[in-house]
Amino acid sequence: MRNSCLLEIGRYLLLSFLAWLFWRLIIQPQLRKKREAAESAKTAADLAIIREAKRAAQQKIEHDEAMRQEQKRQRINAEMQTKRLREMVQKIPA
């Protein structure tokens, strides 16, 4: 009776050891790889978002600069037309 009880305990210990070994050698590394792959994918996605935000900011800066240039061109045209009108008015005899 005592021997069979010790054999049962030995079997459970052996199964526990094998389960622990299986966990350490096979399952845990696979879980680690999967976690690292998910982290690297998240990092890549974050970098893509950052790149897109930088690109959008650069486009906005370029658009704003183009708008300033257009406003400057329109202001110069208006000043030139005003100058021409003044010259034409001065040429008219009073």
C-alpha cells in the first residue's frame, strides 16, 4: 500500500516536472515571440502614424507659405493698380 502510494506521488511529480519542462522549453518561448512580434508591429504602426503626422504638418506649412505668397502677390498687384490709377488721375487736366 505504501509503495503504491509512493508510486502515485512519483508519477504526479514526474508529470508535474514534464509539464513544467514543456512549459519552459516550448510554450513560454512561443508566447514571448508572439508578444515581441505584437510589440514590434505596434512600434511600426506608431512610427507610421508619426511619419504621417510629420508629413501632414509639412504639407500644412507649405500650404500656408503658398497662401502667404499668393496674398503678397495680390497685395502687390493692388498697389500697382492703385499707383496706375493715381498716375492716370494726375494726368487729367483739372
